[in-house]
Amino acid sequence: MASRRDDLLDAAITVVGESGVRGVTHRAVDAAAGRPAGSTSNYFRTRDALLNAVVQRFVVRERANWDDIAAQLSPTTPEELARALAAAALDQTGPHRTLTLARYAILGEAAIHPPLRQQLLLSGARVRTWFLNWLRVIGSTDPEHDGPIIMNHYTGLVLHQLAMPDPAFDPFPEIAALLNHIAPPVTT
């Protein structure tokens, strides 16, 4: 069961996802959480304290999402990994759209507030480790080189879908083509 503090931070993440970082105020979070005025400021005295806590909570939620994905996956071929990434992209642009929009807003904020950057780097390192291992398993000969190429393309696909939603969005063909180029299927 989430604590009141976590409920407030989840509401703040929703505010970030719907209004951007500039929309995060104590009052906006109180309203989004359905709490009386002043509730958020009881936990987070300043806006900076609130933003730092939002990033920490965001990292926890993102990590939980990736833990769920990693626990369910054991891709052994480029096609299996492409299907998994396509499913994740559809999830991030559908049911978890607000959380994903919050991620992009927080990334933008990290560019001008370096302390936030460190929190995001630590969380991203775990996802990077899983992904590089998956690339090794599917046959990449240079996962350290290939990983950023694939993930940057993936990030672009997701961002483009968030910005300009296409009801027919299907990231699988592009992701599969890229993975098949990096780790061509083995022919017997």
C-alpha cells in the first residue's frame, strides 16, 4: 500500500506528464492528489525538494516497470527482442503514456539541473545492463556499440508517437529491421 507521501509524488508525476515540469506546484499536486491545500508543502517545503522527490519516485516506478519486463523476458533471437521492445513501446505510449511523458519532461529538466541527472543515470544503468545482456544473447558482436544505437532509435520512436500519435503505430517492423541488421539471424 502506498504511503501518503508516495500518493502525493504519484500525483506530481501525473502533473509532470500532463503539464510538464513547470506545471508542478504544491497547489497543483494537492489538487491532482485530491488532498487539502498545504498537504504537499507539509512533506516538501520547497519546489526543489518536491522535484527531487518526484525524480526519486519516478525512478522507483520506472525501475518497477523494467523489473516486470525483465522478469518476463528471455529473448534469444532478434525477432523475440524486437517483439518485446515493440510491446514495451506500445505500453509506454498507451497505458503508461503519462509516466512516459513525465520521463521526457524530467530528462529535459535534468539537462538544466545536473543533480537530477545523477539520479536518472543510476536508474538507467540497470536497464542498460539488461539490454546489453539481451543483445549478447541474440548475437550482437559489439553490444556496447549496438545498444545505444537501438535504444536511441527506440526512444525516438516512442517520443514521436507521444508527440504525434498514430492510431496505426506499430514499432515492430523498424525495431526488427534494426536488430536483424545488428545481429543477423543464423541460417543453417
